[in-house]
Amino acid sequence: ENANLQNMVYELLLKSGKDLNVNIETCNGYHLIEGNELALILEKVDEQIITEVLTKQPKKVIALDRIFKGNDQLKTNTALQMKDAGVEFKTI
């Protein structure tokens, strides 16, 4: 599972046009790329993780759609919070 997660991080880096040698900081449920350039939420999501990610002030956040587990309210609230903070938000 850890190898799959790492592969996913690298795949998203490539798709985002990032170099594979960038600084990746693994945090509580998300990954920060190059400080606050990009945040990846790939494993789980809840209000606490969203709040923590927002305090890092990333320029862009990519989250897996499946981690919202059908919770459209959380997904919509996340999108609105990101927009209010001036953060580009994308689910895949």
C-alpha cells in the first residue's frame, strides 16, 4: 500500500509538471510538495486535515475523489474553503 501511495505521488507530480526531485513532506494524511507549491490529499480526508492543509497556504490542492466516500457535503465545503482561501482545488 505504501509503494502504491508513493507511486501515486510521483504520478501526480509528473502530471502537474513537477520534477521528481522536488522536496516532498509527508504530513498527517497529506503530502506537501516544494513547501506550499502543491498539496496532495490521497489517503483520507476530514475537516481537521482540510484545516491543517489550509494553514500551510498551498497554491494548489489535488485530492482523490474516492477519499470523500460519497460525502458530497464535505467535498463541497472543502471546495468552498479552498476557493475562499485563494487555493486552486481539484479532485481526480
